[in-house]
Amino acid sequence: MDDRAADPGPPWGPPWSRGHARRRLTLPVAAVLVVEAVIAVATVHRSPLVAAAYACCAAVGGAALVLLRRHPGPAVIVVGASAVLALLLVPLPPVALLPFLLSIVAATVRGARSWAVAAAAGALVLPIAQFLLTRDPLTAVRSLGEVILLLAAVAVGEGARARFTRMREAAAAASDRRRFAAEQERLRIARELHDVLAHSLSSITVQAGVGLHLAASRPEAATEALETIRGTSKEALDEVRSVLGLLRGDEAAPVRPEPDLDQVAALVADVRRSGARISLDDTLQPRPDRPVQLALYRIVQEALTNARRHAPGAAVEIALLREGGSAVARVGDTGAADRSIEPGNGILGMTERATLLGGTLRVGREDGRTVVEARIPVGGAR
């Protein structure tokens, strides 16, 4: 009969809710017990036995109310039975009906709706018994109205449970959205750090190799390589501090403007200083939105890093153009024909950047070259 859900019940508002059960149940239970005690005392002069029985029913019902939070089904049956007996002993005023109403609403909200309906329906014994005892139709009709009120309490409890369920689902959805947003932000920061560090460390490695190779024969070239290493290291540290500052929420952290397509030429010039052969064909005008520019810049940067790492000495061709409704960045290198292309963090990061803006990324062999091509709809940032 117990149709309670596996969850412990609604965490908001009602007297029986988690964390507030003792404090919020104490007042109504105490108030009901005080009133019933007064009625029992007032009944002593008529019949001490009836007064004692009424007091026992009140005590049992009050004790059962305390159990509503953990055992709502059995508790509502016990409260109902004690209330019916108390109403048979002292029909007026019908104070014993109050704990019964409270237990029905509480049990329904806690998920024990079948128990609550059974308890309310079982109270039909009250008008029948009172009619048999008093032969008074008005008393029986009044008791029948009390039963209808108990059934209405089930509907009230069901409405409250539905409201609490919606609140819980809304809170869970909001929590999921916050977790998703935090995860997306972590992924974005991870991509930024990967792109910055991969490009900078690759450039430093190449320049260090050049410096070591030319240290003896051409000291001035070695010095120039060291200067490039120092500049690259400083820029990388500044970018890393900026990204980490965002991660920590540090408002005092240095904030660098996000790179755009106008800085691709400077990126190419920086890589050329290490002796790489790179050509740039930039016809992408007018410039797309800033998110698209940042994505294309990072994709070109990562493609250059991969080309220097996996195809050192190969000629690299970069093209920025507009085809249809898409901004296109294409990077090709003349590396070894048998060079294998294995998806790694770099390709994964480039794919994510393009996909998040509604675009695509293609990596493969084309006319003897390894080509990385990103297509992003212009103005299609999502």
C-alpha cells in the first residue's frame, strides 16, 4: 500500500520537511495536545472514564504525529484510528479532527498517498457508528462532512507534493546547468592553456636548437634566438597568468585581449624567425565575429605547432578566406607522404573550437600535403 518514492521527500517548506521536522512539528502537535487536554479535563465531571479514554487517544495521536516524517503510512493510520475513537467519545468540538487532517496532508506529501486515502476512507465508520449510537441523522451527516473534509485534505497534500516536486526538479535542472557551464568553462580554459603552451614551448624548443647549433659559428644568430626565446616565454607567461586569473576569479590578474585574425601575420612572422618556410594568403574580409576570429586564430596556431613538430623543415601554406557563408582557415604542409595522422589533444581542441561555433574541422592528406581545414559559419556563434 505504501507508494512512497525512494527519495526522502521534499526538502522545502512544509512542517515535516527534512531539517525542520522537529521544530515545525512541535508547535502544531503541542497546540493540539493542549486543546485536547483541556477538553479531557472539561469532560471529567461528566465521566472520568470517558475523559481518561479521550486523553489516551490524544496522547497516541500526538505520538504518532511525530513519526510522520520517517513512517508516514503507518503513522496516518494510527492518528486516524485514535482520532475516530476520540470523536466517538467527544463529538463536539471536533478537535481530534485536526491531527487527522495534518497527518493526511503530511502523509500525502511524503508519498504515502494510498495510506492517506485508506485512512480517510476508513473514517466512514465514524458517521455509521454515530448514527447507530445516537440515532441522530444530523450527527451522522455532520460526521459525513468531516469524512469529506478528510478526503479534501488528500487533494491538498497531492497539490503540495506536486508543487514541491516541481521545485525540486527546477533546482536539479539549475544545478545541472551550473555544472554544465562550469565544465564548459574548464574545457575552454584547458584548450586555451594547451594552445598557448604547445605553441610557445614548440617555438622555444626550435629556437633553442637554432641557438645551440649556431652558438660557435654565428654568435649573433644564437643571441637573436635567445632574444626570441625570452620574448616568447614572456608572452606565454602573460597569457597563462591571464587564463589562470580567470580560473581563480582574480580581478587583479592581467587581462590580455583575445587574439584575432589580424594577429595571424605576427604569428607567421614569429615562426619564420626560426627558419620555417611559411606563406600566408589572407583574403578573409570583412572579418567575422570575434568568437570566430579567436577560434580560427587558435586553429591556425595549433596547426602550425603540429607542422613544426611532426614535419620540421616542411613548407607551410596558410589561407584565410570566405567560401559561401563560412569563414575558412586552411593550413597545409609538405611533410612526409607516409606521415600518420593520429587524433590527439591538439586535433581534439581544434575540433571542439569549430564545433562549438557550428563549424567543422577536417584533417587529412590532399595533393601530397597534410591539410587542416576549419569551416565556421560567419556570424554563427552559438
